[in-house]
Amino acid sequence: MKIISGIEVSDKIKSDIALEVEAIKLRGGKVPHLAAVLVGNDGASQTYVNAKVKACEKVGFGSTLVELPATISETDLLNEIEKLNNNKEIDGFIVQLPLPKHINEQKVTEAISPLKDVDGFHPVSLGKMVLNLPSFLPATPYGIVEMLRHYNISTEGKHCVVIGRSNIVGSPMSILMARNTYPGNCTVTLTHSKTQNLAEITKQADILIVAIGKPEFLTANMVKEGATVIDVGIHRIEDATKKSGFRLIGDVKFDEVAPKCAFISPVPGGVGPMTIASLLKNTLLAVRRDA
Ligand code: GUN
């Protein structure tokens, strides 16, 4: 069994990006600049956005944090987005989700220029992905694809089972794994909460991508010997032995599933660190304006 280290892969991606930024600076090109819009003061969102801004600084990107009050009107937020769309210094930007209830998230997502949509959530970005055209891929599926690539995990002709059909993980993941490219060329089964006899299906999987959002949902009896398992879940559970009072677990019962696997991504240290690396890759792509 081999551990898929998201820390190792994301560090490699970030150091490659840092070298690329150096080269851009040397030739006097445009240094990539990411902006992040944070509405309100949700603790988790603040942590994520700060991590994104810090990652930009580490690779040499420019970064801007736009902090707006939770009381901002939808119209005012849409105006802020339009300013970022028109700001030539900013190559890409994200609006951190979730937004306050009085703001329509879909409307906001669609207001972002597809040329700057480094989260890859705009319908234009998702449509291009489906058509296998160059586009910004959503961070988590992009990160998983890069993990499979880094570990040379063979995918052609394999049965990939995805558990969960969310717009930002399960559904795009199923499309990427079926593409006629590497990683891809899988026979894909997309399963979800209404799937019958789930264990019968997951036991046939060569590659299992678990994004169901339920702690330790995938157990050893659901996994074939020699499978590759990617755990997208992240849950905080109380743990008095930890200084923080909690620890992180995934959607996979790691201790019993891991011994059966050829490869497995842990939580923490698996998919999580890859998402920021993907955002940075998309921002670099945005400078080239070819997405
Ligand atoms: N909230 C949780 N994950 C994400 C993400 O990837 N992008 C944005 N914009 N908001 C999020």
C-alpha cells in the first residue's frame, strides 16, 4: 500500500509555479495576480481565504483580499465583481462561498468573467470542461487528476466509481475520468444517495473517489483488494487528546481500508492541500488568457 501525499504533490506544484514566476519576472512579463472576495466574517471562510492569499505570496504572485460586510447588498457585490472583471492588474479572482442568505450564489458565480474564473464554477468553464476544451477546472477535481498523474496511477480501461454527485466534486470528477486522455479513459460509474446495492458497485472499482460528505462512510467490505482510493471528505470530530480538542477524518474508514489498497489518499494531507495548488495553477493559466 502506498500513501498518496497531497502535501508532497502540492509542494512540487507550488515550487514549479514559483520557478515559472521567476522566469516571468526575468523576461519582464505580467506577474500573476489573484484576488479573493470574502463577504462577512465566517471563521472557516476567513481561514480558507487567508490560506489562499498566503499561498499566492509564497509562489511570488500578487494577491488582493477584498473584504466586504455581511450586510452588503447583492447589487453592491455584483458591482464589486464588475470592478474586478475590468481591473487589468487582476488575472483571476474567486468569491469565497458560502455567501449570506440574501445573496444569490448562482447569480454571483455567473457574474464573474469566464476569463478570470479561476474557481472554474462558471457555466462557461464547466461547459468547456465537458467538451474537453481548455478551461479552468474546479480545484478539487483538478487536484485529484494531478495526484493520479504524479503517482503514475494507471487509469486506461479501469473502472472508476465516484461516490457523490456534487457540482464541484462528484459530477466534474466523473467527466474528467471518462475523458480520452491521461488520467482518464476509465469506465465511470457515478453513484449517489439513491444508488441501490452501493457496496456491490464499489467492490468492482479499480479507482474509488469518495465525496459523499459522511464521516468514515467507506468501509473495508466495500473495497476490492488492490484498489486506489481517493478520500475527498473532511470532518472535524472531538478528540480530547488533541491540543485543539478535535481531529480531522475523511469519508473513508482509513485504518481498515488502507491495508487493502494499492494507493490511498489520507485525511488530512491528501486532497485538501491540492485544492490551493490547483487554484494557483489556474491563476497562472489566467495570465495567458487562453482558458
Ligand atoms: N468554499 C468552499 N470551497 C470553496 C472553493 O473552492 N471556492 C470558493 N470560492 N468557495 C469555496
